[in-house]
Amino acid sequence: GAVVSQHPSRVICKSGTSVKIECRSLDFQATTMFWYRQFPKQSLMLMATSNEGSKATYEQGVEKDKFLINHASLTLSTLTVTSAHPEDSSFYICSASRGSVSSYEQYFGPGTRLTVT
Amino acid sequence: QQPVQSPQAVILREGEDAVINCSSSKALYSVHWYRQKHGEAPVFLMILLKGGEQKGHEKISASFNEKKQQSSLYLTASQLSYSGTYFCGTEGRGQGGSEKLVFGKGTKLTVNP
């Protein structure tokens, strides 16, 4: 299967600071990348869909000014959590797909555990 | 829009079989299956696209019924490595009409020696 990397794997930051998470597809060009958030023992909740060169599409209830997504190339997408607060602490996972969501599998990065103190 | 998975949890002894179901109220274009181990990202298992399709992957296989409203994941002669949470994913529409994958709530499978 394809490889998607995510960095950092863990980050602890103070309340009010910003954190950037990188997601890279290492061996294929991803037409679309996705950002998910997962709380303990819960399912994956899509935050936003990111296409290279265009603005990300955010899901209802996700603040676009707080969770900034930049999709600089077909292999790199970044998520910046701005002015982080303790309630933003969570497991953030990115995924990448070669084609349409329905027909192609998503390859997930290893995830980033964010803790805001 | 979220598919319904059952059971929520299952505990097996090594070598036993399990079935995990995923259902929707409407016909689906496809069903995806993923497994996630604790603290790790989900790993793709398989995707089913056709009604009546059955697909296998070693001792893990899946089916998609004719009406394309239900899929089942079969784990036979379970191994310790099968432990994890299994999610099915089905297509949905996000804001602005963009395609997205909607995941079920997951089925936690525990295989004991």
C-alpha cells in the first residue's frame, strides 16, 4: 500500500500557541487529502477536505479560522491549529487518496496526538 | 448518513470466527473496511463496489449484498493480531457537495489467547 507520513507524532503546547501538523504522501500524488479528528474510543470525524491549489472544504461546525489548512502540492498538506486551547487536545489524522472517495482507498498517516496544557 | 455497525464489541478466543455488519438505509456506491489498533492510524482492508460482491484477504473477507445496503466482514480462525477496532466507511456528501467517507462507530474486536 501507499505510504503517508505525518509529523509530528506527538506535540504538547501551551494554551494560546499555534501548532502545525504536516501530512505527506510519500510515493504517490494525492488528488485529495483529508483531515480527521478522533476522540478516545470514538469514530473518525472528518474536519476538512483539502485539494491541491484550492481552498479546503470544512465540515459543518469546524472553524476554518482556527484550523487552517494549506495544500501546497500534490504531496503535502498542513493543518495549523491556531490559538490552541485544552479542548483542542485530540488525535488528528490525515489521509490521502488517489482518486474519488467512493472508489479509491484512503491511506492514513500515523496520526498526531496533540495535548494543549 | 452514518452507517450502522454491529456488534459494538466482540471478544473471541484465538481460532474462533466473527462477523461484523455494516448497514445503511440507502443503497451505497461502495463500502470500505479499515482496522485501527490502539493509538495507531486506520489501515485499509478492502473496498467493495458491486452488489453481490465477495472479496477475500487471507482469512479476512467481506461481502456486499445485492441491494448494496449491507456489508459484512468475516474473520475466520482469528489470530491475536486481528485485535483492534474495525470501521466501515460509506460515501457521503460534505459541505459544498464534496465527496467524503463517513465512518461507522466501529466494532472493537478483542482476540484472547
